[in-house]
Amino acid sequence: MKRIMASRPVQRAIGITGAEYLRFVSMTTKFVVEPSDIYDRVTPDLPVILAMWHGQHFLMPFVKLPHHRAKVLISRHRDGEVNAIAAEWLGVETIRGSGHHGNGHHKGGVTAFMQMVEALKDGYNMALTADVPKVARVAGLGIVMLARASGRPIYPVAIATRNRYEVNNWDRTAINLPFGRGGVVVGLPISVAADADDVALEAARRAVEAALNDVTVRAYALADRPRGGTHG
């Protein structure tokens, strides 16, 4: 079974099927977006770094407008190959590697970090999960180090759907289901100065973590709102 799953044709079939399923979920879900003018607000800051939590990321490709160029960081793990195929099928280019602990010296972390800096310099928006792998809802230093190196702001983003299946795993993965309501929430930008020291980086890391928790709570509140309601 492992050999079958590792074959490129099988991975491609799974990735494309998954991508089209997510497109179907996006098309059949009625979303409330907060703030409603987020695209106007973010335009002067482009390109930006989009931060999200592990397990809440499946619908992120649909945040991108057609004219936006975007890349996403995806691990080099075997499972990451399917995710990369799905992302690219949905128009999001990929950078393979990892480095969320902040040290960057594993799984191609240094190379991936430099590729992300170059992508932002070239005008690509860069999306990546902010939390340390296997430690849910704890932001790592990697994303704030990227903001320091690139000079681009971090925007925390959360997407939730009322219809979902939640997996009992470390990141509480939410499998989004069609035909329901949803919430997309984007927080205020977080900038990191080019000369930020360890204390400033830690403050920025905590700010990202708090902001992601806030937008996640709000996204789920919008998704689970009573029919006809948009507040509370």
C-alpha cells in the first residue's frame, strides 16, 4: 500500500480529486468575510505573508483573487506531495521544505526560507502555517523571521465552515463539507522591523499567535452563527 501511495500517478489523482472537492465546497458554501473590504485594505501592502494554523488551511487557495500570485510552503514529507499537487492544481505555486522551529536547519529549511524571501521580493504572496509542527496553536519563530528578512507584513487568516468533520489529531484538522455557511476572517497586519532582536522577534511571535487565535475564534463564530445572523 505504501508503494502504491508513493507512486506519482496515484498521488496526482488524489491531489487533483481533493482540489476539485475543495473547489466544490467553496462554491457551495455561503461565506461572510470580515472585514468586508479586506481586499481594498491589503492591496497597498502586497505582497504579504499569510499566516494560518495547521489543520485549518484546506480552503486557503480560494482566498486568492485571480490576479494575485501566491506560493505556499509545504513540507517534503510524502503526504506533502499530495498537498502540493492539490495547491498547484488550484493555482498556488509551492515551495517545499520546513523551518517553523525558527532554526531552519532541517528538512531543507534554509533553502526554503531563502526561496520564500525571493518569492516575496518577486511579488508573490507567501502562505504558510505558523505553528510548530506537532504543537498546535503555538506559533514558531519561522514566520516572524521571514517577515523580518523580507520586510513584508504578516496577515493572520482563518477560514471555517459550519459543515465540517473534525479529526481527533494534534492539529484538530477540520475537513470542510459542502452546502453550508462559512466565515473568512483576516486580522490586522503584523510587521517586524529589519533590525528586530530576539526580544522583538518573540513579541512578534506572540502577536501572531494571539491574532491567529482571535481570527480563528471569530471565523468559527461566523460559520456556526444562527441562520440569518452575522454578528456575535
